[in-house]
Amino acid sequence: MKIAFVSDDGTTIHRHFGRARQYAIVTIEDGQETHREIRAKSACHGHDHAGSVRDHHDDAHHDALLAAITDCQLLVVGGMGAGMDERLRGGGITPIRTRILAIDTAVAHYISGRLTDTIELVH
């Protein structure tokens, strides 16, 4: 099982999917973590220097954001939009929204069966 954690620093879970710069990918086998790696997350969204907002809700943009995690079965994040939630599910990746901040804590919760989805973190 591979789990993608949305992060900026590889140790904490980012509060917003679209603004994070990377993924921490954790591999779980036989109830324990066996591998961890960092992957770049392309096309973070936000405001450009002129202050205009780039369209970050189209399918091509979502595909670019997910290209690095197509081998993952779960994605853990602090929050995300409904469009990305649908896109993940359509691609076979189950999103889990959490208020847990530390990736290590979330991994321990997953292994013990206590990592749950907080649906109200979809915006």
C-alpha cells in the first residue's frame, strides 16, 4: 500500500491540497512502514505576481497535480476542494482529510486502523 501525504516539508501534512509543493510517499507492508520518499507536486496554485488567479480547477491542471501519485492508493491531506475529491476517486485514489499535522502520527494511526476521513474538510 502506498500513501501520498500532501506536504511542504516532508514531515507535516499541508492544510490545502492545491497549495502544497510536494508529496511524502509512504509504503506500508505487513503493518509497518517500509519506505518513504519525497516527490515533487507540480503546478501548485495561487496568485501570480500580477495578482490574478490562475484557473486551477480544470481537468488538465488536476491531471498534472496527480501525475506523481498514480501508484498510490490513498492520499492524506488537511483539506481540499470537492472537484479534486472527485478527481482522486475517479482515478482510484481514496482521499482522507485529517486534522492530524504530523505525517508520522498519521502513519501510526493508519497502521492501527484509527486514521479516519474528516469529510467537513472538503471545501
